[in-house]
Amino acid sequence: MSKLLDGVVSELSKLPGIGRRTALRLAMHLLRMPKEEVADMTAAIDKFRHDIKYCKRCNNLSDEEICPICSNPARDHSVICVVEQVGDVISIENTGQYNGLYHVLGGVISPMQGVGPSDLKIDLLLDRIAQEAVREVILAVSTTVEGETTQFYITRRLEQCAGLKITSIARGIGFGDELEYADELTIAHALHNRIDVK
């Protein structure tokens, strides 16, 4: 195999869910594409990686310091849906069933992976609740052991916030499933049937 081709295959196979065979197919597809389209693609990826920001309020991806969801006055600013990753925001938004704000933790508590509470944006969430007129926090984390641990920890931290309603999305999502991979109907059903945590 060409060293150049092998280099591209090696880099593409670093992406999640992409094995060497898929990476080889992608590399061969790139080779068949017009050079200008490949240049546009690589420029877009490079610009995305260098210019993307995280919203200072919710930790969602944004082109600006404050993301469009947080700055939208038509959204319900009294409800915050707490999720693990940016992909979870996209999954919930695709349902068209939620009109509040979000808070992206950046992961879940996982001692095995060396991720503790201080590695997540939990303190930023507490600061938001202290400064804004938040009446409800919806915990929409995965139903994995790590997700349950994270939910338990956040619930304990939020219990100090007087008058705050803490809910969790309904457990229509199977244990061990990740929110990012759930279909929109399941997520919409889970949001509508969320349960009180405290």
C-alpha cells in the first residue's frame, strides 16, 4: 500500500466507528473527488476545529461566546435540560418538543476513566441557577451506571437550591443506552413523561 494512502487510512480510522476497511473506502472516495471539493472539506474541518467556541453559559458549541439557544428570547429561560454532550442537545432539538435551555456537562462521572465531578461543568450549572430565574432542571443523562452516578451527584448538589424542581427524563430509554443514539420519538416520549427526582 502507498505510504500516503496508509497515512490517510490511519488518520481516518482514528474517528469513532471507523475501522480500517471503512477508512480505506473513505480514502478511495476522497481520491475520486475533485481536488477543489477535498480542499473545501479539509478547510471546513480545519476552520471548525480552530474557530469553534463553547458557550459561556451552557457549554454548547457555538460560533459566538453565547450560543443561539441561550440568546434566543423566545425560549423558556426558566428550564434547563442537563445533558452529557453536545450531540445530546442536537438529539433533543431534533424532536421539536423542548423549548427551554441546555447545560452540557462535557461527560459523566467515571472513576475508571479518571473523570471526577470537578472535570465536568457542574459548578457552572450551579452558578447559572444562582444567577438566573431557573425553576426546573431536567436531568437528561444516559442510563448507564456512570450516567446514574452523575445524576445522583448532581441531584445532591441541586437539593441546596430552594424552590428548584429537579426532574429526570422518563426511563423509556433502555438501561445502558446512550441518549445520542436514541430515536427522536423515544426522546420526545421521555421528555413528556419525566419524573421528579426529589
